[in-house]
Amino acid sequence: MPGQRQASVSEKLGALSYILFFSGGLWGWLLYFSLLYYCGWYLLYILVGPGPFGPRAAYEGTFPGALRGLGNWKKCAQYCPMTLVKTADLDPDKTYLFGFHPHGVISLSAFITFATEALEFSRVFPGITPHMLTLVQNFYVPFMREFLLLHGVCNCARRTCLTLLSKGSGNAIVLCVGGAREALLAEPGTFEIVLGKRLGFVRVAVQTGASLVPVLSFGENNLFATYRPDRASRLAKVQSWLLRVVGLGFPVIRGTGLFNARIGLLPKQGPIRVVVGKPVEVPRLPPGIDVRSKEGQKVVLEAHAKYCVALRHIWHTYKDRFAMERTGTMRIL
């Protein structure tokens, strides 16, 4: 980006640490096959092991968040650089469900904001304990599982959402609502948000009484140059098949390198502003009302509509400050 300062080596290494973590799933599965006997014992422990470090950890958040304050995450945030923008206070006596948009290729700003203290989340929102949620399959990968848990990250199963939000005031969960499908739409300058038919997170909110908090990350989609194949192409069909079968998106990307700016797997430099919107209060369903009943569905749809309005409000308020290089408007798909 013209006028963008050059990142220091330490900042590049900070960004590289997330890339290595993000690709850890691949190396973890290779480790499974190379050390099948030992990993079999590991898998047995995380499935049926006793205590807070066994299977409970991934849905109850029983691990200490000991790695949230690592210095490399501060360097990673400075690399872009990233900024956390607060628009309203959050009452620590309530619970919250943060919806993060857009997913981007690797959700870098989501992780840095909510799974680390690089942007001083605990100071900006005192009394709020965030748990970023990610795919269930990530918690079957040796070492990656523990790495996630030590950042307060849990799996995104519905059971986990309900468990964490039922733990009491001040607890919050963070979902990249658009998921893998939205990752395949990531492209510099664009804001294509997969949200129109995503109702699961709203159902969780009305069941628990958690307030919905829209979060819009200006710059997340600019981290990598991406290639979006024609929908009829073989590559697009392979991407769609992988999305259906394993629930993962595999966009074709090009970043920058430690020493070669033209090609590499490091994200490109460029400012990222993570705007946390005003909470959207939603009614809690009375006991005995099924969230999928006609009455429950009406409440969910009304809450979803309010959430979309709040997200659009963030966009219209900040687009001319933080998205000056946009190629179009924000689209909710």
C-alpha cells in the first residue's frame, strides 16, 4: 500500500507466528499418521479423559488463558497495524454474543482482538471474558488443541455456546458467523457478508438472553490477494466439495514474504480497524417455548433483523473513514 511503513523483522515474525498456528492443523494431521500409536492415546484422552483438561475443556473453557498475553501477538497487531474501536460500553453484569464480520481468509483480526490481549480488550471492556469459538475438528489436532485452549478458545458447537453463556454475567462468546463460505468470498476492497440465512447464533442469543454485539473488521479482507475461480470451473467445484465434506474453505491466496514482498504466506500490511458495535438487546424466550416453534421463530427473525440493521449502521458510519479503498458497498448475502 502506498505510504505504508515497512514492518520491522519482529513485527513480521509476530505475523508469521499466527500463520504457523493457522497451518498447524495440517501438520497435526500429518503427526497423527506418523505417530499413530501415541496419538491414539492422545485422542482417547481428549475424548474421554477425566478432569478439566479432558473433553470438558473444549466446551466449558476450563483451561486458563495463559497465552493471551504473549508479546508476539502485540507485534502481530503492530505489523498491520490493528486498532480496536469501541462504540459503546458493555455491562459486565450481562452476557454477550459477538458476531464477527467478515471472516476473511484466516480471521486474523478476530483472533488478535478476542483471543489475545494485544489490543487490550480487557482494559477496553472491563469485566467481559471473551471466548472465541472455532471449528470442532481443530480440537482433535495434537498441540493445536492446547494452543487454542490456552487462549480461551473453545469449539463452536451449540452445546458450547449454551454452556459458556450459562456460566453467568460477564461471559461472552465470539463467532465468525459467515464461516468457511465467507472465507471463499474474501477479496481486497470487498465486504460480502454471509448472514442472511444464518440464524443459529440468534437462536442461541434468545435462548440464553445474551445481547448480540455486531463487530465489523475494516481491512480483514485486504490481508491477502485472492483468486476467485469461475463458478463453473473445476477449481470452484473442488472448493465447494471440500466445503460440503469437511466444512473448510480453501481460497487461493497470495501474500507477502519475510524478505520478498511480492510473494509469500505472510499477510499484506494495511491498517485494520475492528469496530465493536452497540449491543442489540434480544428477548429471552420463556421456559417451555421451543426456539424452532412458530412463536420462537418469530422472535429469532425479529432479533436477526435488528442485528442486520446494527451491522449496516456500523458500515455506514465508518465506511468513509476506514474503507476508502473499497470496490463496492457491504452486501449481506
